[in-house]
Amino acid sequence: GAGFSVICAAAIPDAGQRRAVMDELRQAGHEPIEIGVAEMHGFAGNLLALCDALGRQVIAMSDTAWASLTPGAKDALATHGNIVTAPIPTIERHGGGSVRGMIAEVFLPRGAAGGE
């Protein structure tokens, strides 16, 4: 998302690499919002930052992901945009993914082939 990154730093086994990733995120202007392994398995890393029609950031995630987050992570995310959740237990249980995998990202410049 603009201004933030959700990361399960504990999933990076090497401490030096973990520190380097966190430093890179900060240098890129992103606030690292750390989630734990349980939150990662609760689909908290499968969110997607979008923009609404007015250009405001919206953070889309499943109900499962939202419920897995700590209050601190929820507060940190809420400072970066409006949180929108959806119940998708069947996809999470049987499809192996979550909200992020259900939404197509378009990276076209404005005005190019349908990008506006």
C-alpha cells in the first residue's frame, strides 16, 4: 500500500536478511506493519490496497484476516486507509487464497487501454 507494508518478519529466517528487508521498507517510505506467523496463516498478509473513485486508499481483506490481527496492527492499518472486509471462508478453506488473489491489479498509466 501507499505508505505501508504488511510483513511477517518472523518468516524470514536469517536475522541479517530480516533486518535488511525492514530497513529497505523504511527507506522506501513504507511503515512496516508486522504480523506474526499466526496472523500470516490467518490471511492477514493477503490484503490489497486499492484506491476509491476519489483517490483515497482502501485496504481490502477478508473477515478472517481482520479477525486474526492484533489491535495494534488494526490501528496501524486504519491510519493508512479505509478498511473493507468480506466473508470468504469457502475460498480461504478450499481455494488456498484470500482477497488479494481474487482482485486483479491493473498497472496501466492513466488513459491507456482502459486505465482511467
